[in-house]
Amino acid sequence: MTTGTLAAAAVSAAPGTPAWHALFDGAAVGVAQADPYSGALLDVNTRLCAMLGRDAAQLLGRSFLDVTHPEDRGWNWDAFRAMVRGEVPGVTLEKRLLHADGRALWTLMSVHLLRDAEGRPLRTIAVVMDITDRRVAEAALGDSEQRLQLALDASGLGEWELDLEAGVFRGSAQVLDLFDLPRDTPQPLDVAEWRSRLHPDDVESLWAWEAAAAEGRPFQGEYRLLLPGGRERWVAHHARPVPERPGHRRRVIGTLGDITERRHGEQALRQARDELESRVVERTEALERLNAALHNEVAERRAIEEQVRDLLGQLVVAEEEERRRLSRELHDGVGQHLTALSLGLKAACDEQVAPAVLRDRLLRLQAAVRQMEDEIDRLSHELRPPALDDLGLEEALRELVQAWSRAADTPAEFYGHGLLHHLPPPVEATVYRIVQEALTNVRKHADAGRVAVVLERRGALLRAIVEDDGCGFEAEPASPRGPMRRRLGLRGMSERAALVGGQLEIESRPGAGTTIYLSVPLPPLDDLMSRST
């Protein structure tokens, strides 16, 4: 029962009768009687007292304006007086009443006038319903709708509502803009208007939407609208069915948004990606071809380097063989002739019949021959030391260091470790010549007070170290002005090491001496043992 019908029923019931008390005291809403001239409350039911947080004694005799919100008193009194004057049969209004704790309660009030037998105003009857919760919900809904509209406006989305049974829809101004329709277009619009603007290639999207709407399912999709002039507009479509209620038509609500710019951007991005992928494929293929060509070139260079290394190795072997032959010829050929000559001179000197002058000349010739014999022995030894063939690299270097120490008048020490077998001839010859060249450089340039030579095997690596405490120099091999460029001896040593796959390193600093490190890879120990046997 509404407040109006309840008030009408109260008016029809005579005050003081059982029907009156049943309506007045048993009503689930507030009911009050008031004086039509002053507005003073004459009677209130318990429901109204509970609604206002007051008892009847606090209300009776006071004007209803005393419990009315100050902002509502003026127009409320005007409406009350218009009813009393007979200008209106009754008043139905929404106003605020004041609770005892100061809160404002929104109420729906229906007021009717009772007249006596002569038609004079007797009293008013008001039926009051608390609608505070409804008004708060309406305010919240209004705020929510405003925020939603603000969000839709900011995002460019348009909202629409479709009546499934009538086949018509209503759209916001943004929806009309998307359909390229004037904003004052009469609504609702027939859904055929929507269908007519759909791109033929995207008709399946419409079918999917209509099927979802018929089944009460949400739908979202993207399709194109065909506009006048052949223009196309991409839109994002979101739809959701409204829950059915008895007595209401089946409806679907949703949004439409213009995504043309986004789709064009995506298309441009796809094209750019495809072009990039095509370029990547082309570049990859080109790089693969270049890589294959480079691989072939590297393989060819390695093969050439290997051939050069083999040739240089053969050259080293040939050089050492030539040195051995020359050393042998000097020792066995020239040396023997000089020995015979020396013996002949000695025998001539021993002849008593030789004049003194001749004997003196013979003695000088004998001394020159002995000097030539010593020089021949030295040259023969330097060309190919016998110890290198007879005793191996370690003993040959030991003899070299001892001989160098005597010749240079400089203390020198030799340390050997780990060499139990002969090494390949090219390796022995290369290491010997590099150490020999290093000692020669020390004697010429270092002004050293002490020298040490180390020869050791570490696994598959042979290391030779020549160290002195001489004047040193700036060792910067990477610099074009460094010692590897200035000193041909050092360059020759490095090139010799490379012939057998070795590496030469130099550490030196002015005033701190010099250390030369030679590293040469060795074949497996089994190969060395078989070569030695």
C-alpha cells in the first residue's frame, strides 16, 4: 500500500473508530494528525515516533515544521496552506525530517485534509515513509552515472541499449557520431539501420552478436562500419544482456568505441614487422653467405699457414742439417788439414839445421795455425753443438750457458727439469737458437750482473726462460715503436718460435731487467719415447 492510498483510507475512517485505530496504530509507516491552521501535531503513531527517535510527548503540540529540515520549511508550509485553502485536494512530497540526534531523514509524505459536516477544515492526516536509503542509493547511482559518463566521454565510447523484442535501439551522441548520423536523429532507431552500416566482410560478427544476445550471453568483437563516401570505421563492440524481470522487455546494453586509429596503427606495425622480418631474413642469408665465404677463407688461410709452417719447419731442419754438415766438414776436413799443418810446422821447428830467423817465423806460423784451429773448433761448435745430437737439448743448453758465462765474464746459472727424452729435432734446434740469441742480446745490450736460464716441461708444454738483472727496456709489443719492431733479434726469435707453434713473451722495464718466456707445445710423451728409442 502506498502512502497516498493509506492516507485516503485513513481519511475515510472516522477518528476514534476501531477501523481508525487499526490503521493508525498498526501502520508500518508513520502517521500523524495536525491542526490545519497552525500545523501543530495532534496525534502521532509509534512508527513515526521511532522514525524520529522521539516519544509522543516530545512531538504533540509542536508544529510539524519544528521537525522539518530548515531548507524544506518554506515550500512545505506553502504547499500545506494551499491544501487547506482548497487549492489542491492533497499534497504528496519528498522532504527531510530531523531525527532527535540531528540527522536528516528523507521521507515520502502524503497529506490529506479532513473537513467537518459544514466543510470547514478539521484536521490533516499525513502518512510518512522513510526513503533515506533510497535517496542515498539514488545519489550514489547519480554519482556513478556521472563518473561513467565522464569515463565514456574521456574514452570516446558511446553507450547503447537494444530492445530485442521490438528490434530497436537507442544510442548516445557518441554512437550517433560513429554511425555518422546527426545528433538530433529521432530515436529509437530500427536495428536494420545498424545492419545496413556493417561491412560485408564483417557480417559474421553481427551474426555472432545476435546469437549471443538471443542466448543471453555477453559479446565483444571488432568490425567495420561502412560510412557515406565509402569510408570505413573500425569499432570495438561490447554487449551484455540485462537480467530479465517480470513485465519488462528483454534488453541488451553495451558500448561502441572508435578503434580506427588503433587498427591502422596495428596494420602499420604489422607491415613494419613484416618488412623488418624480411630484411632480417635477407641480412641473415647474406651473413650466412659471408660467413660461409669467411669460413672457407679461414680454412684456406689455415691450410696455407700449415703449409708455410711445414715448409718453414723443413727449412729449419734443412738449415740444421746444413749446419751439421758444415760443422763436420770444418772439424773433419779443414780441422784435420790444420792439424797436419801444425804438426809439420812443429817438426820443421825442431830441425836443428834451420836458421834462427826461420825457426822464429815457423813458431809464429805455428801459433797462427793453433789460433785457426781454435776458431775452427768454435765455429764448428756454434754451427751445430755435438751435445745437441748426442746428449739432447738440456745438456746442450747447459754447455751453452757455461760457455757464455766464461766468454761474457758474467755469472750465469742453468736449471733443467722434466726432460728425460729427446725432443723433435725442429723443437730442439728452435729452442736452442732462441736461447742462444737471447744470451747474445744480454751480452750486447743488458749490462747484466747475473743471468739465469730455465728449461722445464710442464705437461704438453715446454718452457724456456731467460732472465737477467740488466738495464731493461720498455717492452710494449703492441706498439709500432716497441722493442718487437726496433730489435730484429727479438723479431727473429718470435718468428722462430712460431715455426714450431710456440709463443714468445717479453717482460721488461727500464732498470728492472728483462725476462723472456718461450712456450712450445710438445707431442705426447709416448711419441717422444718411441722417437728416443
